[in-house]
Amino acid sequence: MSDMVLLGDEAVALGAVHAGITASYAYPGTPSTEITEYLLRYSARHGKPKAAWCTNEKTAYEEALGVSLVGRRALVSMKHVGLNVASDPFMNSALLTINGGLVVVVADDPGMHSSQNEQDSRYYADFARVICLEPASQQEAYEMTREAFDVSERFHIPVLVRLVTRLAHSRAIVHMPDKAREETALHKAADWTGWTLLPGNARRQWHSLLERQKDFQAYTQQSPHNPLRLTGRHDLGVITTGLARNYYVENLEEAGEHPSHLHIGAYPMPVAKIRELVSHVEKVLVLEEGYPLVEHLLRGIIPPGIAISGKESGEVPEDGELTPDIVRRALSLPVRAGVDLPGVALPNRPPQLCDGCPHADTLEALQAALKGFDTTLVTSDIGCYTLGALPPYSAVESCVCMGASVGMAKGASDAGFRPAVGVIGDSTFLHSGLTPLIDAIAANTDMTLVIVDNQAVAMTGGQKTMLPSSSLKGLVLGLGVSPEHCRVIKAHHTQAAANAEIIRAELEHRGLSVIIAVRECIETARTRKKLAAGAQEATA
Ligand code: SF4
């Protein structure tokens, strides 16, 4: 095979292809989106594997489980908060006797470049008692993804591969030495009890998972992803995980005699190697991207006389991404002088909706409709329209998790607040808005839900929504919303006055109403037209 320059996400995708996957499932979410984008392009060229966007991360995980049940390999990928959505099947699948290799790749976002929180998915692997691999380079992202499928089939567990933004979204040369593995033949799991978590079976499966912990420990103890290097220095040992290794190595030249060093790329923690390190040093510095997982777990492994420094002890900041300079300070190296650029004043450019965005027109119509009410509440969701919280709109007041706008508006209405309005995008509505809307329908809640239908998953690059825009009204009516109070409007400034009037009428209605504001995202419209023009030129 050859060398290629790949994003971390692309290295994962190609690693999965070369591991012989049959299918890959995902819901778009930064910074994991490019895994599936790559697989979609790959499968368009080569006819396989199957790569698909799904309604949400839970359905994606369950579809991958079905592939594993019949003996074939499946990848499922998501951003870190997506694993919250998929946590039910993920946690329970740890108790199954995984058949075809099942790998879940989760891309965390320390520093919250495009997320609501910084959660660390290594905790989920620890919580589920399964193996986690954490690459420190694009090369490792490729190799570990391939290996994860073998490990999954060897121990019959799902294996979690944890990425972070800076690795997922940066490029490096990846060497692919081995022959790609062929797709496995169909072979349904021989024993149904390993896949049916009735209490009697579940207890047996849980016991079996606990029994296998020593095998997982033996695997990570001998894994080349957990190298230990003891040196002549006894005052300090360093433990790195993931990308922190790069920042550490970058500073090593100035660190004098190198400290003893353990890198952890495979979890559960290699306990015997940790004990070997600490028997050699007086103090351990832990450098890890994300939460202080290793630092926390160390306290139950090493004797009290050994000092541990890291995030919990304050040597490393607890929030945000690590940087070489942060690691430098933790190593007590002198701070590097910055470069002054006199006269360069970079303008502050907060993110904003594109010029001509359909959401802007809907938010303006909504604001006009809300004028005259003494108090108003507009809950929002996750999508481009969340930028409506910022000036010049200042039109929405919350953003918590996918679908929360609907339940929160219902809760506010239940508490006696009116008018309570929820704003949600079409893709987010399909992802997690349907179920809270059913609650509101069952209670005929006095609230208005505005579905801003831009006919795309715009924020993550314009992926197609699971169902076409035209099906939304039928879906809402089918759930039981009254036809008189399910209104479709065109999200365009030329309709501003008429739209405000319709919204105002529904705000005054004492009961549930749904307004679907439709107009295609101008970015996806532009791309679509460009592709169509290109295709026309090619056939001319
Ligand atoms: S990408 Fe589309 S939906 Fe998002 S802000 Fe731009 S025009 Fe609006």
C-alpha cells in the first residue's frame, strides 16, 4: 500500500475500510463529521462499504449492532455529546457477546470549538468497562482503528476509539503497510443468550464482562501503545496520554536529562507499568487532554508517598486544550517569549448567520410577532439558528442539547409561562425533537414550536436531512397536531409581515401550535446549483 496525507478523521475512515468493515453509521457532528464524509466518497468510488447518515447517534449505534449480530464489522462515529444520545445501546452493548467487530469512534472537543461542553469519552469506556484506544497521531488513528476491530472480536466487546479536535482536523502522512482485510462472511451469532439481555442472561453476561477485565488489563499491559521508558532521573516521572505526548516531546530537548516516561494509548490503565514507573520516581506529572481521568485513577493505584501533579493539583489548567506552552510550564521550563507585532490589531469577528440566511428572516418575523407581549420566552436548539442568541437578533435564550428546545418550552408552559416558544431545525427535530413534541401533543401544551426548515444539516457542512422537507408537515400532523394550528410559511424577508401575522395568531392560540418555516440554506443551495451546472457542462 502507499503513504497518504490524511486528516485524523480520514485516517480512522481508511483504517476501518482496511479492517474490512461492511458498514459505517453516524450523525454529523464536529469534529467527527469528516469520517463519514470520507467513507461516503470512498464508497461512491468503490461500491462499498455502506456508509450512511442516521437520524441520531442512538439509531446509528443500533444499526451498527445489527451488523455485528450477523457477524460483520461495523464502525459507528459521533462527536462526544453524541455518545450521550447513544449511551443506552453503548452501555448495554458492553454486556453483549459482540460477534462482528464493533468500533465506536468518538471525537471529543476540548476547548469547545464547536460544542456545548468538554466531556471526556474515556470516562464512558471506563464506565462501560470496555477497552479504549487513544491515538496521538494520524498514523496511530489509522493503526488503532484497524486494531480496534481485532480487539473487539478477540474480547467480544465494543471498542471505543477516542479522538480530539486537533487530531481529527489536522493532516499528516499516514503509512499503510498491510494488505486490506477482506469483508467477513455473514455468520449470525450462534448463541442468542449473548444478545438477549433478559435479567437472567444479563446477570451472566455482566459477570462474564467482569471476569474478562483481567484479560483487558493483560492486553493493555503488553500493548505497544503503552510504552514505558525508565531513565536515570528519579525526581520526576511523566505520564502522557493522546496528543499530550506530542507537546511533551516538543519540550523534551530543554528538559535536561529526560524524566522516566509512560505513555498511555490503550485503556484500561496498565496498572503494573504504572507501579513500575512510580517505584522509580518521587513524583509523577500527568499530562492528558480532557478531564483528569488518569490522574484521578492513579490515586487508587500508587502509594500515598508519591506526589501526583496535573489538572487536579493545579499544575495544568482543568479546562481548554493543552498546548506545548502549558506543558512547558508544568515541566517548570522557562516561558517562551512571544513575538510582538506592533500595529497589528485583529478585528473581533463573532460568528454570525450568513447574509440572506432563511433563519434570519424567521427570527425577525418571530421577534415582530412577539412584540406587545410583556414577557416572552424563546428556547432554542442546536444548529445555525442558535446564533440567533447573539446580536443583532438576540432572539433566542437557550441551547442545551439536541431537542431540548421542545421539552423546555413545554416545561415553561407547564410552569405557567406564556407565550412559550421553541425554535428547532429540521434535522434536529428529526434527531430528538419528535419525542418531546409527542409529550406536548398528549398534554395539548400551550406553546408554539417553530421548525426552521432549511432543508439541510447546514451547520456541519450541508448534509441531507433524513427525510425531505416536504414530509415534515405530514409527520407533525400524523403525530396529532391539529391541522388548523400546523402552519407552513416561507422563510423570506418578502413575506416578513405575513409571517409575523401568522406567528402572532398562533402565539395567541391557547394550545399547541407548530409553524414550519421553509427555505433552503443559501450555502447548500449555492453548492447544489454549482454541482448541477458542473454536471450539465460535463454532459454538454
Ligand atoms: S449555512 Fe445556511 S443555515 Fe447556516 S447560517 Fe449560512 S445560510 Fe444560514
